[in-house]
Amino acid sequence: MFMSIAPCYLLPQLPESLAGLAELALDLRWSWSYAADAVWQKVAPELWARTRNPWLILQNISGETLQALAQDAAFLALLEGHLQRHRNELTDPGWFEQKYPKAPFQKIAYFSMEFGLSEALPIYSGGLGILAGDCLKTASDLGVPMLGIGMLWQQGYFRQSLDDCGRQLELYPYNDPTQLPVTPVRDADGEWLRLSLPFPGREVILRAWQAQVGRVTLYLLDSNDPLNSPADRGITAELYGGGAEMRLEQEICLGVGGWFLLRRLGIQPEICHLNEGHAAFAILARAYSHMRDHGTDFPCALNATRAGNVFTTHTPVSAGFDRFAPELLARYVEGAPEAFGIDVQTILALGREHPDDPHEPFNMAWLAIRGSILINGVSALHGAVSRRLFQPLFPRWPEAEVPVTHITNGVHVPSWDSAEADALWTRRCGKNRWRGDLGDLPERFQQASDAELWQLRSVARQRVIHFAREALQRQLAAAHRPAEECQAARTALDPNTLTLGFARRFTAYKRPNLLLTDPDRLYRILRNPRYPVQLLIAGKAHPRDGAGKAMIQEWTRFLRQHPDLFGRVVFIADYDMLVAGHLVQGVDLWINTPRRPWEASGTSGMKVLVNGGLNLSELDGWWAEAYTPEVGWALGDRGEHDHDPEWDRREAEELYRLLEEEIVPLFYHGRDDSGCPCGWVARMRQSMAQLSPRFSTNRMLQEYVEKLYLPAAQYLRARQQRTQTESICRWHDQLAAHWQGLRFGELHAQSRDGVLHFQVHIYLDDLEADAIEVQLFANGEGTAEPEIHAMERGEALTGAINSFTYFCDVTTQRPAEDYTPRIVPKHPLVRVPLENSRILWYR
Ligand SMILES: *Cc1c(COP(=O)(O)O)cnc(C)c1O
């Protein structure tokens, strides 16, 4: 299976003894392994340090260097040893195979608009993509049988440069596929695989590429084929660029194109994981395939296939859902019946709250809900927020029962740890610590000594300062600043000063200027003569986010007004995975100030954990469940305050107070004889030991497997037989036909010895009694879950047809008035209310 494709046209002629280099370079496994460093350092030390991109190295290497390496016995031994370890690792049975040898699925297809795997493959914009990348890498580590489906963006997301006044310049360098670690996907005849996707009035050709991510293959589509019109060639140019129509075209390429690609490759994934609603058209494509394969109608096909779809929502506000004008979507559906295969009204209904409202736009998240079997938000808080956002699809159902659970995000630890942190964790917890169960890691890591931890921190701080100085020099030179200033950048920042990091998208809800609320106070904190503080900042604003750009300028203005902060605060341009990697490894404290509940999870703060960085963050997203006083610091009162400027001021005040009174003193005081700040290090130890495993994608992917993939595969299996799906369809039809006829009769409640006895009469019209369940419901007290008791069917009512008494006993202190009977649909193979949201309350 190794290297079936020889990408010789892209590379200089490699001597045979060095052929392994191409195999290694094309597997992004190097992006999360320090084992490969020795090899690439030897091949091209400078390029490696600068780009960490082996593929680029191979393309730039001279014939002479290659000849010299081919003669170097020590290098050949190094290469051979590494290659062997690499291959063994790819074939070792992983966590998944060992734990679930009889898993009811063979393949998971993970659809995502963006994947952030490495700067060598820049096809992501931010957190969503990084999560997708981290997820694939973890699937490789754990041996979870996953493949990825995404897009090969010709320009990816924009690159940022800052002019002299702090204005953001947006640059769009071209992602030349021959310079990316991807290869064309070949079909059985060795031809480059091209898909022909029906679009209105034309076919759009999609080229298929693949990237190797350890054991996982990531398939990428792009439309930049010379056979396409210039406009169509641009569909996959810019991630999150263009207008609504472009976005719709991109999402059709991802969902429908992605599904067509799997069919062409003969891959039949049981599970399709939709990472955010962008990919929801895959639901329609999958159902349409089922219709053609089995000759069923659309409702049956959707019933059969949705059991294999799971959906992760990342959006904390309703405005964040992708919506399309009905006329626009109709043009694409009617203009390309071979792609969709279903009539436009049926499709529109799936994306609407009120299917019959012709003006309601088409909501991709609604489609994703209606086409999936399990849905999750990305933190406990975001799960609750999502239940609120999706509540309109489940009218009259209590919010707590809206079928959205949560699986909190994590980060792929080996991608974000420093070499020194990797070494320390290996000493304490062994080499395979991120490849399986995480159970005893906290206890084992607790054993790390103060000296080890403080040494790690000190080295890491020095490294990030070195990185920041170089970045600053390059930026100043590019901005034509005077030579003395460029020179001064070489000594900017101080290796013994408390170093704060602050990097994120510059947009209003992240409040990247909260620290600037009182500029004089910030200035005093930074310039404190005895206990100084320094700050590293980075972040891009979306090209159309004027407010975000203004906030970048606000920082620049602040720095301009205080020239003596030159060596104390550095704004690093072009925040990307490389910059992020350096920052999260090096800073002492990571600051995050979003407006709750807008940070669905947030992951940048998780990246500092393994490296011994501490967090000071708003109690939002992941931090709302991670924070305890022994691991870091928190802002906010767990309430939501919208855009209240007064509240922003209070939180800024709290931010300054924490820095002045708690954080800075903890860092500088209480040092032992060797200079180690014991209180600070104690927090580091707790934060590292308790939180790194918990907020890793290792834990997250295990939860995906156990809470999403395995149960979904069970539902799917149960629907594999046609008779089953037909019975489910008949059940839906029956409910639709007779629900209106359901009626409650009298309710009686009696109290006896602390037991409440309930009895209610129900008239079922023509509905089979087994098609429904009668439940007794009471709201949860305080924050508790609601109480739900199934009522038992008793005797038929005399003189009435198909009508029964239902009863149940409840042992409780609560009054009978707290309880209400209700009728809900019931089918052993169907999820209610997700798949049928009818409900009838007694009152
Ligand atoms: C981790 C990361 C993000 C996401 O950070 P959040 O704090 O979750 O917004 C964005 N961009 C880059 C480059 C990252 O590495």
C-alpha cells in the first residue's frame, strides 16, 4: 500500500536509496512527530526550521545535496530506521481495532469545508478546520477507520500583512497543487479521476486529489480544470469568499461532489460525519443513491440512510447558520435533476421551519438535523445553546428534550506540543500515551518535579521569543522601517519576563481589544519596573469585517503612542498554524476574552495545556467546564450580557485586577532557592495533568466512536432490510394520517402513602396503540432533568372504539399538579422526537 503513485514529475530525480524520502514527505504524519525531525534537519536545516514542510524541501533540493546524502551511510541508516518505524506504526493494531474488533461499521467519511493539518496544506481558515485536521490525525493514531472529504482551495484563506499604520492587507497566493503534499487520485485504469457534476445548464468537472494523513486518506476536490469555464474554475478558489451563489456552489461540490466521489471510488461508508452544516447536501446525495440502488421513494431512502449520518454543529447563534434564498436553491435543484433527483419542494421543506412558507430561506442546519440520526454541539454549554437554537424544529417539546447532545472539542496533542514537552511527557507517561486510553495519565504526570516543569517553561519562553524577534525583523523590513528599528528587533522581549499570548480572529464577539479598555492601566502593567509583563499578539480579521480590522489598528495605535513598548509588545502578522504552534508552546499565559456564549468551544487555549501554559479566559465554551481555581483564572459570572458596554467595562476591570493582584505576583513571588516560582509551577502541574488528556482529540474521538458512530451504525443496520424501512415509513404515514384524531379523556390522580397514582383516558382514533407512548411528564426542579414516566396501557374503555385507560404510579414528594400526561410517537427503531416530532399534551 505504500506509495503506489510516483509523483516523479513534481520532484527532482531521487536516487534509489533516497526514494523513502518521497514516501515520508507525502505522508503528513511528519506534522505530528518529532521522530522525523532528525531526517529533515539533515536534508535542509534552514528550510525545515522555517517551513517544517518536507514536500517543499524535496522540491527545492539540489542534485548535489541529493548525491551527497545518497553517499552518506549514517544518513541512509537514519532514513531506513525512520522509514521502518513509520511503516510499523501504520500497521500496528490501534486502540479501535483492539477495543472494537467486531465494530458494526467499516468506514466513516468525515466531510468538512476546511481541514487544518499543516501550513504545508493551507486549506483552512480557523478553528473549524483545525478541529477537522486534528480529528483525522487522531483517527490515524487510534486506528479509527476514517477518511476525509474536503476541498483543495486554490487560494485557501487570505494571508495577512500589516502596513505602517496597522491596516490589514489581504494577499491571496496561489496554492499550486504540485507544491502541496497531495497527489492526483487515479481510477482503476490509472487515469486521473475527474468527476462530472451536473450544474444548471452545464457539467462542472471536479478533479480529485488525495493527501495521506498517517493511516487516514483525505480526498480533496477542486474545480480548477481547464475544461471548466473560467467562472467554474473559480468555485474552489477562495474559502469563505464570494457571495451566496458561490457558497451554494461550493457546498454542492462538497456534499454532492464528495458523495459522488466515494461512489466512484467504490467506497461505501456506513457513517457520514458532517462537520458543520456546510456538508449537508451529502444527505440528499446519499438518499438519492439509495433510491436508485433500491428503487425506493425518497422518504424511504431518507429513512434508510439518515441512520448513518451524524452532524456536529459549531454555531452558537442562529445568524451563523448558512441560509439560501429559495429561488437560488431552486435554480440549482431544477437545473440539475441528475444531481439531486428529487423535486425542489421536498428539498426546500427539509431546510425550513415551516415547510409551506414559500418565503422562508433554506437553512443548511435544518437540513442537517432532518437528515441525521445523532447531533452534537461542541461543549456542554454549546450543547445547551444548540438545544435552544434547534428548538423551533421541535415545537411544543421542552428544550431539554431537543435531541442535541454535546461532545466537547479537543486538540490533537502531538501536533501542538513542543519537542521539550514531548520529551517530558514521554519520561513521565511513556511513548504511546496519546494513542489509547488516557486513564492514568493525570496521576502519572503529577509526579513531574518542580524543576522539570520550570525548566520546560523557561526553555519554551526563550524559543518563542526567538521566533517573535525573527518575525518582527521580517515585518519591519517589509514595512520599510529604519534599519535601527530592524536592528532593535533582535533584542526585543526578555526571556525572564512573564509572557502573555493573545491570538485569535479579530472580530467583535472575541473582544480582542478588551485589554485596551483602559490603555494607561495596561501600559502600567506592562511597564511595571519590578514585575514586568510582555505580550505577543496575532490575529486576522475577515476581509469584510471592518470592525475587526479597526481593532487591529487600535492595537497598532496603542503601540505607536508608547514607543517604549517596542520590545514589550509584538504583533505578529499572518496568524496561521505555524505562528499558533510557536505561541502556544511558548507563552506562560493564554488570554481569551470572548463574549459568552459566542465561543462555541474554542480550542486555542487547549493547545497551551500540554506545554505548561496557563489559561485566563471567559467562562465560555470549553473553559466553562474546565475551569477550577487550581488550574487557571476565569472571567465572567457564567451569565450572558450581550453587548452591554457597562458589562464589558466590568470584565475589563476584572481582567486587570486578576493580572495585577493574582497572576503577576504568582509568577514573580514565592521563588525557591533555584528561582522556581512554586505557586505558579503547582498550577502548571494541575493544568497539564488534569486538562491535557481531557481536552485532547484523543478523548474526543473516543467519544465520537462511542456516542455517535457505534450507535448510528446500529440504527443503520436495523434499517438495512427493506421491510424494516418500509415498516418505519408506514408508521410515519399512519401518524400523519391519524394524529389529529388523538384525544385525551379524563385524568385522575390519587395520593396514597407518598405514591401518586395517575390514570388517564385516551382515544386513539385509528392509530395502533403500539405506534405511540403515553408519558407522564414533570419539569425538572431547578436545573435537574425533567421527570418522564411511561404510562402503562390498561383496559379498553367500554363503549368507545380503540380507547384505553393508561396509568402509572410515581413515588414522589411533589404535588400531582406538577405532572402532565402527553402522547408521543414510539417505534423501537426510530429516534423520537428527532425523526418524528409530534407531541400532544393533556394541557
Ligand atoms: C487553534 C487555532 C484557531 C482556533 O482558535 P480559537 O481560540 O478556537 O478561536 C484559529 N486559528 C489558528 C491558526 C489556530 O491554530
